[in-house]
Amino acid sequence: MSDRDSNETVNSSRRNFLKQSIAVAGAVGGVTALGLSAPGFLRSAAWAAGSDAPEKAALKVGFIPLTDCASVVVAATQGFGEKYGLTITPSKEASWAGVRDKLNTGELDASHVLYGMMYGAQLGLAGPQKDMALLMGLNQNGQAITLSRQLREAGVTNGAQLAERVKQGGNPLTFAQTFPTGTHAMWLYYWLGSLGINPMSDVKTIVVPPPQMVANMRVGNMDGFCVGEPWGARAIFDKIGFTAVTTQQIWPDHPEKVLGTTRAFVEQYPNSARALIMAILDASRFIEASEENRKSTAKLISGKAYVNAPVKVIEPRFLSQYEDGLGNSWQDDHAMAFCKDGSVNFPYHSDGIWFLTQFKRWGLIKEDPDYAAVAAAVNQTQLYSEAASALNLPVPASSLRSSTLIDGKVWDGKDPAAYAQSFAIKA
């Protein structure tokens, strides 16, 4: 038997075992997803034997209080972990820097984390270098850039007016994002750049943890911020700001939060990592199964233990119902998505490479890295594919995808060095 045939036999056996495990545990998901307790023998039956049993069954998974932590919370609290042999303890964290540090020390086994933060850690930017493993995407879309009430009162209600205000000079405007290499920094910088504003020299940028954004804008510490929901909606609800642009307007179906861990964890506990992907994938699919599931999830995460915000602030944008605080409302075709038959969750190499191009564009790295090699090292496409196949979710044929961003530029991952160099506005 050739090595290829032998590997395929092993992979086939693994897929069959995982599918049999899911069949045994199916009743558990049906019961516990409704918030009820499953009998102990059912919780353990799926993983009572077999080489694919999780090596570490009790996992601590971090999250930041944002709407897009929903699939982690649902997996941890509604029985999806037990369905795959895991006990998942969700851990509410105060900042992305705290998440980074706890992943590095092993205090967290995995976390809801910023895509760009994973790549920053891999390169040793904004913290110590650590080999990282991106297990799956948790969501696409669902962030926003908010401008202050004071800017609105000064006649700034859109990007063109903001650019004119910046050109006039005077005291530079201050914008907040949540982590130097994170998604919110990159969306903010990209949008400003598309307006002809250099975020490195024309304005001031600061770092503020997501739950503190609204309070800081209320006291005048910034003129704008980019953050995940529900804090953009909360600024409107509190009448202190308005939505200038959603991130899905910057990049429709953009990658956002991911399930991240260290490479060491994956190497030591590969079955646990795979089971965790399966639990959160299953939870993601559950959230999107019906409007009722979305509403119940919004209510669940609104609690003090999770996002700690009113349901009436979280739910509308969770259901794709948007208003901007300027009198406009719409049903968003690219609102926050958690699964979409797995297309949200596949860890495309091109998505990760895009963040590297922006690091180069904005001077966070001086030289072009080996873009493809970094993405292949971080994004765990094989592990994800095994988990998705066991759940009968399709896996894309290519690790690259194509997108058109707000400035008309097409990103397909094929020539990242040229793409990074192609921008007129850069550091």
C-alpha cells in the first residue's frame, strides 16, 4: 500500500468515526440546543472509545463582549461541546491584549480573537512572537465605523465631508481602534485611505477595548471609532454618534473574528482542536437555522456574563436590520454571518494574506514576508476540512477567494507584494 493510500485509509476511518460519533450524539444536540440537560450517558457515549477522542476534554475558551462571540457562547452553554466530548468553559476577557497574553501562557486553550491579531502574534508584532493556529472563521461582517455627534453638528455626516474636514487642518481628529494589528485597525485605516486620508499622519489613532468605546466617545476622547457590534448600535441608541460606514460596505463578506489558539496546542491536542471546531461549527449552523434561533441567541448573549447590553441594542443588527443614526434604515444583505453552509468558517489563506499586505502597507513590517508560507503555517485548513466534512459541510476547492473592496481594488491573494505596493496612500 502506498503512503497516499495509507493516509487516505486513515482519513476515511477518521471521517467515519466522527460521523458515527455525531449520529450517537445527535439526540444531545437536539435536547441541549434548547437549553435542557442531556443524560450523562449520552454526553459521553460519542467519545467513549476511538483514537479521535479529545486528548483534553475540558477547555477554557476566551471571548470579548461583542455580538460576534455568539457561536462560542452557544457552543459552551447549549450542549454543543458535550456533543463532541468537550466541556467548554467560556471566559470573558477585558481586552485583546489580555487574550493574547492568556493564549501565550496557556491560561486560555483557545479564544474568539481578531484575525489580524493572530498574524501579528505570528510575526512578533504588538507583543512577543508566538507560533499561532487559526482553526476557523467565526463570522463575517458586522462591524462599523462610528463618528461623533460633535462631527455631525459640525456638518460632517459622510466620508467626503470627513476628508474635507481633515484637509482644513487644525487640531487632528482622533480615531480609536481595538488592537494595533487587529481587524478594526485595518478597516479604519483602509476606509480612511480610500478617502485620501493617511491614518499614519493625517489623524491620531488610539487603542481602546471594545466595551469602553462608547464611554470614551461620550466624554470626548475620540472623534470616531471602529469596533464590533453592539457598540456601534449602542452609540446611536445613546445619541452620541452615528454610523459613517459599516465594514461590510468596505469589504462585503470580509473575514472578522476567528477561533484561535497556539500551534503548540494543536500539536499536543489535535483531536481536542478538531472537536472544538466541530462544536462551534455546529453552534454556528444552529444560530442561522431560523430567525427564532437568532433572537434566542441575541437574548442569551445580552446577559451580564457575556455582552452585557440590552437585547434591543443587539437584536436589530443581529437580524440584519440597520439604522445609521442619521434617519436612514435598511435591511443589510451582508450583515453578520456565522456559517452560511461553512463559507464563513473556512480559513482561506487569501484572507490571512490580506492582513499581511496591510501590515506592509502601513509600515508595521518593513519587508515583504513569505506571504503564502505564513498563511499555510497559521491557517489550519486540513484540521478544519476534517471537521467540516464530518458535519457534511462543503469545503472550498481553493484556499484563495476573490473580493472587491470599497475603493474598487480586487483582492484575490495571487500577488500580495504587488497589491501591498499598489496603494497611493500608505506609510
